[in-house]
Amino acid sequence: MENMANKVARIPDLVDWSTGEVRLMSAKCNSCGTYFFPREHYQHRPGCSREGVENVLLPVKGKLASYTIQYYPCPPPFKTEKKITPYGIGLVEFEQEKIQVAGIITDTDLDSLEIGMEMETTTLTMFTNDEKQQVVTWAFAAVK
Amino acid sequence: MRDVYIVGTGIHPWMGFSEQVFADFAAVAVDGALKDANVEWHKIQSIMAGIFIYGGNAGHLSGQYLESIFGETGIPVVNVYNACATGSAAIRMAYNSVAAGETDTALAFGADVSPKGFLTAKSDNAVQDRDVIRWKMGGMPNPIYWALECRKRMAKYDTTEEDLALVKVLMSEYGAKNPHARFKKTYSVEEVLNSVYVCDPLRLYEICPVSTGAAAVIVTADRELIDKADHPVKINATTMGSAMYGDPTIRISALSCPSVPEAPMLSESYSASRQAYEKSGIGPEDIDVLELPDNSSWHYLVYLETCGFCKEGEADRMLRDGLTRIGGKLPVNPSGGFSSHGEALSAQALWQVIECANQLRGRCGDRQVEGAKVAMAQTYGLMGNSGTTIMSI
Ligand SMILES: [Zn+2]
């Protein structure tokens, strides 16, 4: 694995790599069983007591539920040092958690994309900040 | 509740970016509505205004700004925002005020000036506003959301790229005949299929852009105004819906969605349309003309299913068999749709209502649906906003 110590997420509390694996930072409601991503995107089942919401990490791997290829640069505040278009956006399903999460597809041949294929969570470096840290977002890559 | 009629409508034709201020566009639409209804300004007893989100203080208080142009009379003025269903919220409040007897005559309007450049996040607080996350971390402009859903649809049903192109072909044919439309060029299936992908499988001509436009509707229960109006249009129901838990659709600005559906797709629109059917006693089979929100070709197809005009996965067949053409069983978007107009956020829902009213009033010339008696306008706004208006003559 690359030197994760020199990486920083552009927005905190979304993606974690402290365990050595890259995982999305979700929250689970222990009353209604719903998983949220991002954590603050509460979507409780109507009537839920909303008690016992705990922070959890999603599994590393999931299945590609849908995808698209974006051919134009995303306007600001999105920002990347290098040109990344065309880039894939995937909707990756975490079956046990009953949630699909969207993210940029990286390190994957876009022609090989297929619904149902196994994907893993990773990071994508968008740019380097003034402190010489790599500023990253979460991303998905085909499992090799 | 009293019967409520549309007696006057006004539109400022849709166009691209303008240096003119939104209130100027609003005034054109309101002036048109007053003239159409042949009513004096002092007859307006309340104003329900769609706000213009890029207009700062003036835009957020658009009703007050509009009122001051025509002359302040002290009436209730309420400003609303429900994303692209803002106009639905405005007409629903106008309708409710009149139907309940609070006022006899109400004005609903919306005006929007296309922002210069791109739509993007409106705050910088990622915890409070997850729109910030999708722009900074996700790289996901709006059409991405539609493309993700469209791909799912194509995998589940037999929707083809030709179907998506055919939607644009039809919309361009009708838009060319609509004086209010911004885009008047007609396209062939080949031309659409030769346009570039914006986000695969959606192409440039299969996605609507943002536009400038304004629309105003005057509703009344005042017998005198109804009697002197040209073909008053009865509002049978005008409703709003929000999303339902377990809706599998990935909503614009969200980063996740449920993987196990416990509610219909686009549940906000499912909800709004079912409320309207129940309130009006009118069902999908009774509708003679439908205006639906074709933000992309995918929307055109899925909305026929969401609103119960066919079963899931059958919309493509309706399109291919010509059932949705003018002259078909259910003419859809004889206006040319958003495809020919573009979105003018707070105005577009009212514009849809006006297009329907114009059909019922027999004012649509080359794109007239002959003998239309019942019409439905269906909207779609981001993050769980939708409205349905059913009208008849
Ligand atoms: Zn809960």
C-alpha cells in the first residue's frame, strides 16, 4: 500500500484507511436497521425511535449495481490536478448493509465495466495541498 | 371546498442566459395572466411566489418584489421553494387558499434566470449540506444520477439507445411548433445517436439544459371572473408528494440509496400522482394529454410507469408503438417538453400547467390534441419533491 500517512481526505469522516484497508464511514441505526452514507444522511424508517445510531465501516468489497462514464470535466468545486475525464461513476452495492454508494471509478478499464462485477473501495488522489499532502476522495476499483 | 378555475395564464418564452433581472421576466408573465383573465390587479387577493434561488434577497422574496412592481395592496404574499417542483407548491397553495374560501382569487408565479456557468453547491458546510460532498468528492453533476438509473433500467428491461433517441426526436418535432420553446430544431434518430455522450448512456440531446423563463397562473372561485373568462379550466386536484422510505432511486445530491426497494421508484411522484387520482376521482385512463418532466429521455419513460400509465418496463413499447404521440392514445408532452425548453426552476411546473390549460382551451395550433378534455401536469424536483395537477374543461 502507498504511504497513507501523507494522505488527507478533502472532506473528513467519509473514508477511513486507519485499519490498513480503505473503507467507507457509515452509520447504522440499531433501532430500524438502516445504514446511512454519509453518516449524517439520516433516513430512518418512519416511526423509528432513532436510538442507538453507531458509526460503522462498510466492507471493502461490494458489487457494481450501476455505472456511467462522465465525458466532461465536473465543474468546481470539484478539482483534480490531472485531467481525469472520461471517468467512471459507479454505484456499488453492499449487500448485507442493503445500501448502494456512488463514487468515482479508478484504476479500472472502463470498457470492462459490467453490472454485478466485484469492486473494492480505494482512494483517488485529486490534488496536492500546500502541506504537500495528497488530497483524496473515496473511489472504487474492479477487484483484480 | 369550492371549485377552483384557472382563468388566466401568462408565459415569458424560454431562453438562455440573460442579463435582465428575474422580476422583469416575472412581470411579463403576470401581465400576460392578468390580460388573459381580463382582471384588474386589485382583484388578486393573495400571491404564491416561487423563489429564485440565485437572486439573493430579492430572489428569496420574489413575491414581494413582484407585488411592488404592480402595486402593493397588503395581501398575503408567500414565497416557496421545492426545487424543480416549486411551481407545484405555488399553485397548490393558491388553489387551497381559494378552495378553502380564504381568498377568492390568487396568483401563482415563478421566474428563473439561468445562472451563468454551472449549477453547483450553494454552501460550504459538508455536514449540513451533502450537496457539498457530491460536488467536492463525488464529481457528480445532475445527469450522472439519471444515467445511473437509466443504466439500471436498460439492464432490467429492453430499453435501447434508439428508444432514448426517439424521445428527443418526438420532443423536437413538437418543440418546433411551440412559440414558447427555446429549442426549435428537429432531429432524426440518427442525429441524436450521433450526438456525444455526456454520461453514457445519456447523450447531449437526451438531457435538458437550464433556461430562463417565467410563468404565472390566476386561479379563482369568483363567479364573475369565471363567467367572463375564455374557456376557464377547472382544477380537479393539485397535490404535492415527498419521497417514501425505501425508495431505491438515487436522488440528486445523495451519495447513497437503499439496495432493497420498499417503496416505488421516484416515490415522491408516485405519491403526488396517487393523491391527485384519489382527490379528483380521475385515473390515468381518463387523461387526454400529459405533460411529464422529461429532464432526460430516461425520465420520459420512467414517468409513464411511475404515474401508472403502464406497468413497469412497458413504457418503451408505448413509445415505439406511437401511443404517446399527438393522435395516439396518450399524447405526452405536446409542448416539446423540457427537452425543447430547458429547466427554469421555479417557473417550469407552472409552465407545465399552462401548457395543459392551453391544450384544454384549444390554443395549441399545430400541436393541438384534438378534443382534449382532461389534462395532467406532473413535476419532479430533486431530493424528494413532486407535484401533480389534474385539470379539465
Ligand atoms: Zn432508525
